Amino acid sequence: MRRTRRAPRFDRAAGAACLSKGIEQLGLSVGERDQSRLLDYIGELAAWNATHNLTAVRDPADMVVRHLLDCLAIAGHIDGARVADVGTGAGLPGLVLAVLAPETEFLLIESNQKKAAFLRHARRTLGLGNVEVMAARVEDCQVPAPLDWIVTRAFASAAQTVHHAGSLIGPETRVGLMKARAFEAEAADLPAGFRQIADHALRVPGLDEIRRLVVIARD
């Protein structure tokens, strides 16, 4: 008989303190209700992760840093009315950003059915009416209106992202690639018609690792 792994204990008070301090260090303004919803998300993610292996990060305390604060570090760079998160996995960064931006429509694209089921559950639990979950490969997705941003985290190389998501990238769409290494090699491999327009160095509170948000767009 297969044994179900028990979810690690989530010290919510410690997580709340870490999140609040990190948000302050990032220079963001996030109300208590939204901070509570972000912690609710971590609680749900840790519980589902014990059974469904949604993320390699097991400890909820680590999730606060490696998932919440890592995603919140790009919040100041993402704007507009319509954002798609390609290969969102457990909702990173799209679900986290959606908590902060209720007026922005977020489309979460994930082909893994278990992860998509979790996304729908999290959307209901957090009360995120600005989130749509699309359980499909990005190549098969169509959007009814132009996107302001496409964001990706641990999805693919820049060239592969353009190849897979190309039909969603309009003339004004910016593509934000969350990266943990230098981008020069990927920049040289961008397909014709695309260019790098920004490279933002990020400092994630509690994480002593390289993080950056690289932005590409059509010429």
C-alpha cells in the first residue's frame, strides 16, 4: 500500500513575519488581507504538494522565500490589464501576482492536469475572480484580446518560449523571463524579429542567489 506523505507543519506566524519583512524590503505595499491570502496559498500548496508533487520545495518556510518573495520581486515591473503566465506550474508567478493586482486579468496556462486542478482550487480558496486557468499546452491556446505581458518562471529558454508562445505575443506584448543566470547566451539565440529590451537585476529577501527579470519583445 502506498503511504501518503504528511504535509510539513506550517508555522504561519513565522511565515507571516518573514513575508511582511520581505515585502517591506522589496518596497511593496501589500495589505494585511492580501498578505493573509498569500499565506493561505502557501498552506494549500504545502498540503497538496504532499500528495501531488507540485513543487520540489517541501518546507513551507522555504516556500515563503523561494516562491512568494521570489515572485513578488518582479511585481513592480509587471503592469497592464492582461497578463498570461505560461507554464505556471503551481501558479508561480501568476497566482501570486494576481493577489496584488485585482484589476488585472491573469491567464494561467498549465498542461499538467494535477497542477491545473490545484490552480482551480487555489483560485476558489483565495477568491481570485481575476484569474482564469487554461489546462492546455501553450501552443494550443488562443486569447480573445491582446496581452500586455507574458511571464514565465522555469519554463524554457527565451528561444523556446518564443517558439511555443509565439501566437500569443502581439506587437505590444512584453515577455518577462524570470532567470537565475546570465542571459547573454540566450539573447544571442533569440529568433529574428525579437529583441531584448530590459534586464532587471533582482534582490530577493532571504535568498542569496542570482535573480533577474529579462524582458523581450517583437521588433
